[in-house]
Amino acid sequence: MVRVFSTTPRIVMGPSSVKTLGAEVRKRGATRVLVVTDKGVIQAGLLKPIEDSLKASKIKFQVFDKVEPDPRYEIVAGCVETARQARAQMLIGLGGGSPMDITKTAAVMITNKGPIGAYFGIDLVPKPGIPTILIPTTAGTGSEVTPIAILSDEGEKLKKGIVSPYLYPSVGILDPELTIGLPPAVTAATGMDALIHAIEAYTSINATTITDMYCVKAIELIYKNIRTAFAKGDNIEARTAMMEGALLAGIGFANAGVTAVHAFAYPIGAEFHIPHGVANNLMLPHVIRFNVLGNLEKFAQLAKPFGIPVEGLDDLAVVDKVVAAIDRLADDLQVPRHLADFGVKENDISRLAEGVMKVTRLLANNPRTLTLKDAERIYRAAL
């Protein structure tokens, strides 16, 4: 089977790396940019180093700060209009997955005609957008190295994805200092999201030797450092390791794909507004228990990056220990474990399960075939 491996062409990493932003913009010939972010990022003071670097390089800039959590695709239109009014030659995405995904989508909508709904799916964007630089402020989504943007369709109460190589940014700048002020709950949710990216990409039917290499290292980095980042948020070594882990997980799943955990997270995230990392964590152990029969050996191999002793155990017993380690981690990080905590009820399950079955893009990567009845049972187990 033919495989293609790709990622963001330039990645700048390390403490204070955000100071290189102005120079990176200049290298690409842009003199006017739009910074795309949200009000929470601004309130946290994270816009200031961006402004300082752009001013030092004499780059004219405006700010679009109307991005919301789990953004509706209508937000893209406002961003595009602001970019056009500013005559922006480049978009800079600053924040978590939501600002970065809006940035990527707006960049291609500036140069492509038609409704955004026409581009949900794989390889449906006709031509490249204007250049982008992405600067994550969480160690979570990996959006800075993926050709994917996820937006909420409130009409269908579902999250939908645009997948296109044109969504890769020109540059990703990963500065762990931008994550120092993250609240513990956000550190936990976004870190678990990154861990799940690596687990799913490792067990995807599209996994390769190359993606496995990225995923294994991502799991090691995240599992060894997430508790420290959660408990002592100013630990720059842990923050750096988390950002590297999220990056590697992003590269892994950008090429191998995520699987059913994300397919289950999308309906509950869209309808019940559960943060994405939390939604994934709610579903992870239950989906693993279902998926394990699809590739028992591969799931058992997860024990190594988790540092779990396996001597004398068969593969099923090893997977039980992996799931137990994941459950313990979620408890240590105080991440919610039950759908009922967010108001999900038994009579919601059939509707939510139908939503899962619509996420065919991800279910196609899953190591085990999933039916509607299976989806209902898995949601019920997570209640």
C-alpha cells in the first residue's frame, strides 16, 4: 500500500522561540499580518510577546480575537472579512486548537470560492491559501503540524473536519514559556488529548514504522511529564517535554489518523460543549477495551512507552494494565471520567451513537469495525 508522510516544513522550538516570529514573517515577504486568537489568550498576556516581535520587525498587524471554544464554522467568515479589510498577507494563529484551526481555514477561504461546507472532507480544497504561522499556547492539539481543521456544525450538532495539505502552516513556533500560566485543568485536558493522539495513531490501521516512532516517543514524553506539568506548572523542563510530546503526537496522527475515540468525542463535544481533551478522555478506556481485539499485539506494545512491566503476562493482561495506568493518570489529573457529569443521560445515547457513525473519516482508521449497537454500548459504559 502506498503511504505518504508529510509535516509542517519549518518548526522553531524552545524557550523564547516566539521572539523569532517577526523574522519568520519577514523571511516570507509579508509586511501586513492578522493575528487570530481568542480573548482568553489576550487576558493571559500571551499576545504581548507576539506584538513585541512584530513591532521589532516593523510588521503591521491587526488582531482578530473572536475565536470561541469548539468554534462554529461561521466564525471563519468574520476572520476572512477582517483579514481582507486589513489587507493581510499572512495569518498568525495564536492559542489552542480553536484559534489555529480557524487560522488554517480562513487562510484557504481567502483564496477559494464557495461555501465552507463544500470543503468538509478529504482533499476538497482546490488551491492553497495565504501563508500561515501557528503558535500553540497549549501542549495538546498538535494543530501546528496537521493538515486538519475541526469546526462545529451546530445545525447537525457535530464536529466536522477539513483535511487538505493546504492547511499545513509555513512555520510552527513552539515556545513552552507560553504554556507556563496554563491552569492545571487545562494542562490536564490538553495533555491527555495529545496522549490520546499518540495512542490512536499508534493503533490506527494506517500506522507505519515512521509514525510509530513519533507516537512511541510522544507517549513516553507525555506520560513521564504530564503529572509534573499539572502539579507544578512553572517547571519549564516538564512544559518543554509536554510541548515536544504534543508535537510528535501531532505528526503521528497527521499521517496515520486518529480513530474511534475522537469519533465518539465529536458528538458529545458539539452537543454538550465538553472540552475536546476531556471528551476524548471520557471515551478512551472504553474504546480501547472494544478495539483491542482488532489488533491485540499492537495494543499490548503500548506497555513499553508507558513503562509497564509485562514479564509473565499474556497480551490481554498487558492491555488491562495499560488501561489501568490510563485510568490512574486521569484520576491523578482530576479529569472527569463519566458522561453523566456533563448531563448526558441514557435517552441521549441512541442519538449520540448515530452521530458517531457519521464520522466515517475517523472510523475508517479504526482497528475494529464498529456498528451502531457497538457505539451505543460504548457510550453506555462511559455514563
